Amino acid sequence: MKVFRGFHHPGIAPACALTIGNFDGVHRGHQAMLALLRGEAAQRGVPSCAMTFEPHPRDYFAGATGNAALAPARIATLRDKLADLQRCGIDQVVVLPFDARLASLSPQAFIDDVLVRGLGTRYVLVGDDFRFGAKRAGDYALLDAAGTQKGFDVARMNSYEISYPHARHSVSSLPPEGASVALGRPGGDGHGLRVSSSMVRAALHEGRMEDAARLLGHPYHISGHVLHGRKLGRELGFKTLNLRFAHWKPAASGIFAVLVHGLTEPPPGRPKAASAPSGGSEDTSVPSVGAYGQPLRGVANLGVRPSLDPNDVNGGRVLLETHCLDWPAALGAEGGYGKIIRVELLHKLHDELKYASLEALTQGIHQDCDAARAWFASTHSETHRQTTRDRI
């Protein structure tokens, strides 16, 4: 998959089949749309292309107006967004910087400058609530009329729904874990549960990780390069792997039981995840699918660490700090630094807590590790019982 910041690059495809969106958390609705896009691109003999924005448009308007409440909680980092788009088989991604110029672009100018001259668009697929251009003045009807005039096809996909008899269009109406849920479908009939990024954010905010996983189609995860920090964790007896979450407002926060991918070697014949450049600086490189080896169990804190001094080296930054319950001896004490890892947040233990002392913090971490081990043990036991019943 090729990734371009903007569209003024010699390597960009001269024509494409395009979809446009923020894709914050490439959920099952996005996945259905991207699968449809790939098919339409293949029929036309052009690459599939996803256009997205960084920052999120609502982030831009939050800054421009001084109203932080406008900014949505962020589900995914740019790296994870790109990795998810790659897993969906998209050929090309264009990341447009959302700034004052783009925000003021009229719908017609967006069509002429971006879709036609910039990307050579042959086909555009949008969602049923798609709006574009300054003040969101552009809609599907305007885009469809422009396509007829400019020579590109336009289509829209209705909401993608999870079928559940008692769904009331609320994330809280997701069936309990283990209940029978039919596969989702595009163009729902209004009797299912509409999948959206807002619903994913709500599930993550409320710590319902199983619901988030069903909306996403996979466990919620965060990936990145392992960074150096203050190393307080090892002083307390709990070595941690630190990943930076670039946005100040993550959709999830708290203490979680997790699985860590990328510390062990992948199976023979599969590519390895890349290492970070010197200094562990963050980039948007995307590990190949299958680049991670056997996952390791752990406990993680996602947030701003309220028990630490705000003048700490990472003070005020959102970090995902993960402690592996069983550290691989082959890695050595420094073996995690520079690796690209993926951390799956499987079960929320509790919100972040502010401890009165380092002694209290140490005791709290011990309790979290015990709680994570107990959760993994109960999950493994339930899986084993289910497998035994299936054999019978």
C-alpha cells in the first residue's frame, strides 16, 4: 500500500476509485465499504484509494474556535489507521492535512481541485451521511451531479448494521458476550444496530472492550515503537514498554489486561516487524500483516499517569505503558526498545487511580498484575470448557 501526504507527488496513481472518510477506527462498516470499493476498482482497472484527514476536521475546528469539547476522542493513531487500511487491501491512501485552506474550500472547488485534477477519480463511494466542502455545504446530490458532468461514477453505501433482535440503536443494546449475533450487512433495514465510530468511542469510553471488538471486527489495539522513558517501572520492579499515543484525548483510558505482539519472533517464512530508527522517533511505517510472533500476556496503563510528578520526562503525554507478566529471557533487559509492537486491550480492570506514594503505587501495580492473571486464567478456563463441549 502506498501512502501520500497530499496528492502532489510523482508516484501517485493517475486515476483511482476513491472513498473519503476520517476512518478513526476502521470498524466493520468501513471494512464493508472498503471491500465494495476494491471490487469497483478492479472492474475499472484502477487502484483503490482511501482519502483521509490529519488532523481530524473536528480537531481543527476545536483549535480554531478554542472549544476543546468539539474534538472527538481518538480511537486510533495514524499508524494504526494506515495499518488497518492496508489489512483491508487498499492500494493507495492520501492523507490530506486539514487546515484553514481545506476548511474554506467550496464543494465545487473540492471536486475540481482534489477529485478531478488531483486524483483523476473515476469512481467515488461515500457513506449515507457524507458531507464535504466549506460549512459542509456539499452533499451526495451535488457530488452525483458533478460526476455526471465531469465523467466519474458516484455511489453511496447505506449504514452497516449488526443484526440483533432487540437492538435499539444504542451501543448499550449490544447482546451479552457469547450471545448469537448475525453478521453485519450494508444497507440495513433499520432493525439492527448501526456500526459507527461514535459507537466504538462509546464502548471504549465505558470500558466495554468486548463490545468494541465486535464493532471493530477485532480486539482494540494500539501499536508503535517502544520508547525510552524515566524507567521508574523497573525501579519499582515492573519493567514497562512505553508507546506514545499522539492525541491528547484517547477514546479508552485506564488499566487493562492485554496481549503484546511483536516481542517474539514471527513464524518461519513471515516477515519481521521493522525496528525504529535511532532515537525511537515515531513514524507512520506499517508492519506487514503477519509480522508479529506469539503474543505475551500483560497489564497496561493507558493515560496520563496521575500519580507521577507533572514535571516527569513524559508528564502530560498520553502513554500506553505495558508490563509483560512473563518477560522473555531471550530479549534481555533492553530487548524491547526500538521494536514495533501491537498491544491488544482485551479487558478493562479499572480507571486510572492516583496513589499517595510510590509504595502505594507499587502495591496497586501488584494488585493489577494479580487481577490480569486471574482474568486470563478465567478466560482460558472458559475457552477450554467451550472447546470440550464442542468436541462432545
